[in-house]
Amino acid sequence: MNNLVKMSEVYEEICTYKEWVEKYDVKYESHLTLLEKKYRTILRKVVFRDVKQFKIKRDNCLKKVDAPIIREILIMATPGKGNDKNCTRWLNGKLEITDYEATAELFDNLMSMLERLQKNEKIDEDIFYRWYAVLNTILHGESAKRIIEIKKAIDKLFNNSVLLNNCFDMKLLRKIDDYGSCVPVFKVPEEELYIGDLSIEEITKYMMYQYQYFDFLLLISEYFSDWADNVSDGLQNIV
């Protein structure tokens, strides 16, 4: 029992923080029921443990090293002071994996919580990184943040290539060079494009129109997707 803490004690701390007073709050019992429900959800969805594994006699218990984190997640997931709407959606099973903005926001808030607990010496570095790995794996937090950056980069590419969204045959455009000769504005390679043999600089020589930039991005994305699918199949065979 020395390394465990009763969940009833954690609930009391949360109720004090939320200012849920048993004597005056008619919803006090329903608040406790909600906390217990959220706690079971955290064990099942985050820690991947059965609540019975942390039960001693009639008391639900929790490892002391994890208690500060579970306490903060419960605060974020329940109504009132400290609530985080995305955390509530997540534990209610209503946060879609493709809702990258909400996922990234929740992940950042959870990381801020971990950093605060570590700074206040409530958890040590090992616990911090263990929970970072767990939350990142479950939420795909870092991936969500990078997808948002990719979207921003695509918007920037669109804006920068607006003038290339036209129906002109760019290969026919001519200019007068320093010697008075009429030469092509763009020199487009005639050979068939195979990106596997080219650098980024070489590939851009083929880009005459806006849609070609996006075609190329799709090509790369499909290549990566197929590659990741093959790697995933290989891992499944190992497991």
C-alpha cells in the first residue's frame, strides 16, 4: 500500500478544487459518480488496465507516481473549474482522430500539465516521458501538429502559385535575352518524369502550372502511404 493512494482521496482533492461541497451541492453524489466513471475510462483507454487490478479490498487505488497526472486529467475532463472541452470529448469517445486542431490543442494542454507537475516536483522526469509517450501514442498528438503545419504550407504554396493557375502553354513563352535572341522563358525537360531519380531542384524544372505542384504532392503522399502500409504489414507479421 505504500506505493498506492486511494482514489477516494484523489476525488476529495478534485472536489475541493472544483468547490463541490457535499453539504451544499445537491449534485455532489453525481459528481463523484462522474469522477469514478472517468477514472475507469482513463484506466481502460489510456493506461490499458482493468480497475480490478488496482483494487484493494473495497478501495480503488492508484500508483502514487501516477496520481497527480490522473488527478489533473480528471479535472480537465469534468465540468466546472479547470475543464477542458477537448479532454471531455476525448474521454467521451467524441474526439475524432481526424480533428487535428482539437487533438493538437488537447495534446499541448496535456503536455503543459505534465511540464507544470514536473516543475513543481509532483512527478519526476521518467514519469514525464512515460506519460508523454503514452499520450502521444494514443492521441497521435505530434502527428496532428505536423498535419496542421502541412496544411499551412499547402495554403502558402497555393497563394504563391496563383499566377501559375492558367491555361497558357508555358513552353511557348518567349523573351529577348541579352544578345537580342528570342529564347524560351522556361526550359522544360523533354524526357519522362521519374521522381525517384531526381532531386527537389530538378523536379521543380517540370513545374509550369499550379496543379502540377499539387499533383507532385499527391504523388509523394501516395508513395509514403504505400510504403507505410507495407511497413505496418511487416510489423503485424512480427507481432
